[in-house]
Amino acid sequence: MGNGAVKLRTDMHGDVPMGSLNEDDINDDAVTSAIALPKCARDQKMDGIDDMRPIPIGEGEEKVKGSYRSEPVSLDEVLGPADSVKARYRKNKAIGKGAFGEAYIVERNPLYPIPSPKKAAGGKGDSEIKKRAGDDATRLFVAKVMDLTSMSPNDRRYAQTEIMCLACNHHFAIIQYYEHFFIDDEDETIIIITEFADGGDLYRTLHKESSEFCLSETEAGIYFVQLLLGLDHIHRRRMIHRDVKTANIFLTTRGFLKLGDFGFSQQYDSTVSNPIACTFLGTSYYLAPEMWREQRYGKKADIWAAGIVLCELLGKRRPFEADSIPKMKELVLSGAMWLPPVLPENAGVSEEERQAQKKMGYISREMREFLEFILQQDPEKRPSASQLLKTPLMQHYLCLLKKRVDRMIALDDEMESNYKANPAGFAGSLPEYNISLEDRALIMSGIAEGEAVINFETEREMATSTTPRIESIVYKETAGSQWKERYLILADGFLTMTLAKGKMAAGSGERSKKVPLQAIRAVAPVVLDVPVLAESSGESGPFHVKFAFAISTQNAHSIVFATRTEQERDQWLSTMIVALKMD
């Protein structure tokens, strides 16, 4: 519960099916009692390979930046009432209380500088990030006060794990850790200070609002790509979250998503060739098949849970729901899952009618296939976070996220310019920015990291594929001799054409079309008498192309694609010829 905006963990509670019992009526003992836990075996094959070493976990007593331990202090030095002069943090509102302690929304005492989150390797230091007048406005944090004396050794370990995992990750899609304090010399109480996400948790947003509340597919996609960015970030640092669910995902009123509650998380070593965890943890709705089968599991279990979250985002319902743990196990292992229905091709007459139908829970065919791609029973076949980010659909939503952030930045820069030119026009108040400069740097860094991951995955797939494979931007001839940007992929027996990233589909509502290679009769170069003007989604604008190729299908339909260079066209021709066995 990294945010603390809704509830404080009181014990190791799990979820139970909706409509049967309340969310916190069954604890993990009920889950594990139905299943005999397996012994850890170190000789099983790992579900994915990373080449990044784990970030070192700080130990020791010295109070240094990046340390996970601080010198003992008194409670009133850390947390006090709203008018406290002495306390570093002033209580604003109590937001949770449980067997292990309490959680508060707090303000930082202006007499003490705001601590900076631990910077990831390559991140900007404090001196490199300038501040604007509005960035000094009052900020809210979450203070989680935990009584260690009431905890079992395992619970103490969960508290320590949350601190270590949060401090090891500096990413906009992960709740930020700022600092923690041990109270008094006996270390009987610990206070953890983290970021406050003002939109609350995703579970309450989806399920506690009016029954009419429903995210559009676009909004769900933008949220989900942020979750993938956060998961990829922790997986590349050799961590698994192990409790991904809507109650542990937090939102901001600016449209950002943040993964929290790392109490179950585990860090593993690259030298262990395994899916490295063997403890049966997490919440029953989100448990992957390998966990129900009592097998060792790894980061692919996080991916399964993320797929359940995506289904909730799209349809406000989980794919597997039952009224008991044994029935839940049987249902998950059977593979019989509910997914949101696909919007019919002939649905609606106007775009307004189709959008209304989408709000009723229908999704695009491409999104349905994406859900099925994630929720594969075999973890070996289930994609990683980086592979999901590389899909055209998630690249599209990453592009939309970046455009949204760019708009916020442009509005903030305009406001800052107006404030500098005429401070009196703000009636004595400070500008209220969409994003602070520190958050701006963190968000853009996270997006850039995702783009780098996509490029790496593309190169890796091209280099390791055992079948003909190629993908790139092309320009398709459309009605009226217009040449519009598309992304073309030849892989796995299909030629897939998608819209340019950030472009929304019209009419059918589908962004991609798949053509089986068996339906393609031939491919040939096309000679263009004169260069044609192609539409580009980039900043360069339209430009002229003169190299093209055409494919003809079994129904005698021809599709013409232009490329930027002759070399690129020839690569497409040679790869297509091999794939079609025309050589």
C-alpha cells in the first residue's frame, strides 16, 4: 500500500469474489490452507532473461543518501499536529487505521527542506532541476506509522521490503519513497514517508463510483501503458511485485497511474535460473495459473495480474470470479474466462453511436486480442512487460500519453511566461502547474526509458527470429491518391498493418488489420513515374517518396506501400519473397 490513500494494511488480507463477501473478509491463511505450498526448487527454467544487475540494497547504520536506515528520533520530531513548529511533518488527515498502525496525509514543515527521492542511475541531481515559483506550493505526502511490536517476523520483513523496493525505484509510475524514521532507540515504531496520489486507488475508482462510470478504451489504454512502464522498470531491477491489483494502483487527478504497496515484493539474483518465488502470496482474483498449480513463479505472474487489471479497466469486471477459493482455482485452471465483448463491425450508424456503444463495455478487436495475448496459461508463452510495450497497440497509447504530457508542459510553460510578465495578474497567488519540474523530468525519463525498451525489443526480435520478420513505417496509398503513414509488420505468418502511433481509427473503430500470408499471392516492386507526397506523423511534415512495392491478395485486391529509401523497399521485397516461398 505505497500510497496509503485508502487503507492501511492491517494483516495479510486477500480478496474474495465480488458479490459473495467483502474485500477484506478472507485473509491469506484461507488462501494457503486450500493449497499445499510447494518446496522451492532451483533447477527450473527462468521465465525471462534480463541483462541488468540488481540495484545494491543499502545496509548499515550510517545516515547517508540512499541508506535504508535512519537514526532513531522521537515521534513528535517527525509527526505533529497542523500547527506544530517542531515536527518535520504536520498531520492533515487520517486516512487509515489498522492492527499495525495508522496512515495520514501530511504536509512538510516549511522549516525543513523537502527530501528528494532517491535518483535512479543517470537521473538528474537536485542542482540540475530548476524550480519555478509555483513549484514551492504546499505539497502533500503520506506518512505511514507502523508499530513493529505488534508484527510477526514476516510482517516486519514486509515493512522492510516495502522501504527497500520503493527506494530502489525512481519512476513516475511507482509511488515515490522519500524517507523513513525509526522512533526511539528500541526501533519499535517506523514512519515511512511516500508520495501522495490525490486520485485514490483504482479499485474504488472503478467499483465504488456510480454504476454508469466506465473508462473509455483510450483512457484504459493510457493508464495500462503506464502500469507496464512501471512493471518493466521493477522487473529490470530484478524485482517482482507479487501483489498487483487495482487496490494497490493509485491515480492522480492529472491522469497518472502509480503502482504501490511493495510489501510482498521480492528481489532476485540473475544467477538463479528460475522463476524465483515459491511463497503463495497475492490476492486470489489476480493469482496466475502457475501459482494455483503450486509451481515456482516469477515476473510473468505480475503480467498475468496486470492483465486482470486491464480487464477491470475495460469492463469493470474480472475475468475469473467465483464464490470460493477452490472454485476460483478450478475456474482459472480451466481457462474459462470472461472478457469484454468486441464491438460488432456493423454496430452503430454514426461515430457518436459507436462511441456510446463502446461506453457500454464493448472493446475493439485489437484490444480483445491483446487481452488474450496477456492471459495465457503457460508463463513461457506469456509476454513480458517489455514485449507488451513493443506491441503496436501499446506503442500507440505510449504516444498518446506523451502527447498528453507535452500538452501539459506547453500549458505550464505558457502560464510561467504569463506569470513572469505580469505577476499582478495572478492576484497574489502562485501559478498552479499541471506538473512540477521535478515530476516533468521524471515522467519524460520514464517515457524515454519505455521508448528505449521498445527499440531494444524490436532489434532483439529481428535478430533472434527463426522465421522471416520485418517491420517499419511505410506509406499506404489510399483513396484520392493520398499516401498515409502506417506501421507494417511481417511476423508469425501474418502481415499486420496498423495506423500511425497516436492516430485514432474512424468508422470501424479498428486500428489494425491482419492479412494471413496464405491470402497473399505475390509481391512486386512498383515504379512511380514521379515522387509522391507522403503524410508523416513526425515533426518534419509531408515529404516526397519514390520507392514502393505492392502485394496482391487472392481476391485480386492490390495494396501499394511506399518507403523512404530504396534499401528499405528492397528489404521488404526480399523478406516477403522468402516468407511467401517465392524464392
